[in-house]
Amino acid sequence: MKNVRVAVVGAGVVGVSTAVCVAETLPSCAVTLIAEAFSPDTTSDGAAGILFAAEFPDVPIATQRRWFKSSFQHLLAIAQSEHAPEAGVTMSSGWQIFKEVPENQKPFWWDLVIGFRTMTHEELRRFPDHKFGQAFTTLKCECRSYLPWLQRRFRAAGGRVEQRRLSSLQDVGGGFHLVVNCSGLGSRVLAGDVQMEPVRGQVLQVEAPWLQHFIRDGDGKTYIYPGIRSVTIGGTRQAGDWRLQEDRTDTEGILERCRQLEPSLARAKVLSCWVGLRPGRRNPRLEREWLQLGGRRVPVVHNYGHGGWGVTLAWGTAEHAVELVRQSLRENLQSRL
Ligand SMILES: Cc1cc2nc3c(=O)[nH]c(=O)nc-3n(C[C@H](O)[C@H](O)[C@H](O)COP(=O)(O)OP(=O)(O)OC[C@H]3O[C@@H](n4cnc5c(N)ncnc54)[C@H](O)[C@@H]3O)c2cc1C
């Protein structure tokens, strides 16, 4: 019987993944997904969606590897299934290249992607400004397809959806036994978290169907990610910048830097420009606390602050959040229901 009412706040890739995980794995929970914006209007929708991650400073590497591995395995299974075209998940091979040989030549996820190896001198010859490179196969998850697909999966598991803006987490209403907060940058207000700051990113979609491989400069600022219908090129990482409109200087800079890496882009038609604000935080927040809701103390599970790696880590952190929900059910709720 579904006797625990759970509200998941936020319908970006983190919120929808978490709502699906709770609805599918905890049969006692009736889940309602509440958000102001749904696909295609979330930050997640515009992300390039390449599975890749930088290290967060204070989260144990074992935990970060668990998040990455779980997401990779989940999306790999989709990419290799008949759902791949509808869900917008594909495999993507290419290169990460460095102007100087990095101190750490293997990222923490090197053995979790497919076929990770150091590039040969022969392969590096086409990038004359770069001295070192890594070749591997990862995944690309296009949220404009993936989020509607996941939302259908959520409804099939009995989930309900409500579109509304909250001024505080208390606004979910008194009828819920547990709240999961996946509001991304919105947590600055909803959780009063002053650590949250926007990291502005601008990207362009270009038409270049001849490009098959991703190319990413190790400094994280310049990248070329071929996708299903177009190629995403970028980018910018501007901390504390709230502007959502195109910056023409950024556009020129992106075109120039990407053409330097891949000269054939000079022939590519620019289709569109998109700006999004990454939910920046020193580390993602996966944590439980308490909320006063309708005269009761109710557990809140936070799952936000994924910065530039929300698509990559969404499924892994959703499973982590489900563990925290399960713990709350065991410790606090079951006896009171
Ligand atoms: C240019 C760019 C490129 C990127 N490329 C990649 C990439 O290649 N790989 C990768 O892994 N990541 C990438 N990212 C990062 C990724 O987009 C984010 O980490 C991810 O989208 C965060 O997801 P989220 O669900 O936490 O937040 P969001 O997608 O922002 O969703 C937040 C949700 O909370 C809701 N919400 C917020 N406040 C309220 C409120 N007050 N009331 C009701 N609802 C509220 C919103 O309406 C929305 O539904 C990129 C980001 C940018 C900007």
C-alpha cells in the first residue's frame, strides 16, 4: 500500500531521476514531482550531456566513483537498448587533450568508461598546440529527449506531477510525509544555501554532420560534442554571473577557439545559441535534515549542487538519495504512519 506521501521538488535531470528511483524502488511511497519549470525549460535541457566529471574536493573518491559508475551503467544500458533513440542516449568516442602534460594522467573514472588509453604521438599530430591526450568512449545524454522519456517512466510507476513555484520548502503543503529537494540553483532560496552560486555557460549548436568524435580541451573551456541532430560547441564557465542572454563576445570566442581545434568548423552553420546557469557548489549536497511542515517535523533529503556534472551524476546521486529516504522511513516514519 502507498501510505508514505513524498514530494520531490525540481524537474531537472536530478529531480526527475530521483523521482523515478523513489517511485520504482520504494513501493510504499506515493511520489509527487513539483517544479516551476519542466523539460524543455530546465538548465538540464541545454546541457551538452556528455558523461564526464571533475573531482569534488571534499567527497570521498569512492563515493564519487559510485555515483559515476551507477549513472554510466544505467545510461549505457539505455544506449544499448531499443529505447536509445527515444531517450536520446548514445555512445560517444573522442579525445581529451592537454596543452601541458597533466600531473594526474588518469581521472578517477578512467576505468569506468570504455577503452580509456593515452593518445599516441601519431594521434596527437592533428592537435599541434597540445602535448598529451586521452582517448575513450563515454556516453552523451540529450536531456531534451531523456527528460520527457524519464517523465513517462515516472508516470508509469504511479508518479504525479504538479507545476508550481515554491517560495520555501514549506510551500509543498502539509500533506507530505517526506520532501526531497532537487531544486538545483533554486536551493539558494529554498534551502537558504548561500554556498550555491551560478556558473554561467554559453554554448552554440552548429550543423556539422561530418564530425563524429568529441574533442575537449583539458582546461574545460573549449569543447566540441557531436550529438544526434547537431554539434554542441562551447563554452564558458563564469562564476557568479546570472546573465541568461547571449554574449556576442563569448560567441566569437567560442567559434574562434573551436575552429582552432577543428578547422572544418569554419564551414559549419550556427543554428542557435543557449545560455544556462550551472548549480555551482563546492560539493554536491546529499544530506538529511528536518523541516517544520503543517505542525509536524518532516525529513528533507537534499540532492543538489552538481555544478557542471549534473547529467553525469544524476542517476548515481538519485540512488544515494533513495538510500537516505529509505533510512528515514526505517528510523522516523514507519512508526508514526
Ligand atoms: C552550458 C552547459 C553545459 C553543460 N554540459 C554538461 C555536460 O556535458 N555534462 C554534465 O554532466 N553536465 C553538464 N552541465 C551541467 C548540468 O546542466 C547541471 O549540472 C544539471 O542540469 C543540474 O540539474 P538539476 O536537476 O540539479 O537542476 P536544473 O536542471 O536547473 O533543475 C532545477 C529544477 O528545480 C526547479 N526549481 C528551482 N527553484 C524552484 C522553486 N522555487 N519552485 C519550484 N521549482 C523550482 C526548476 O524549475 C527545475 O525544475 C552543463 C551545464 C551548462 C550550463
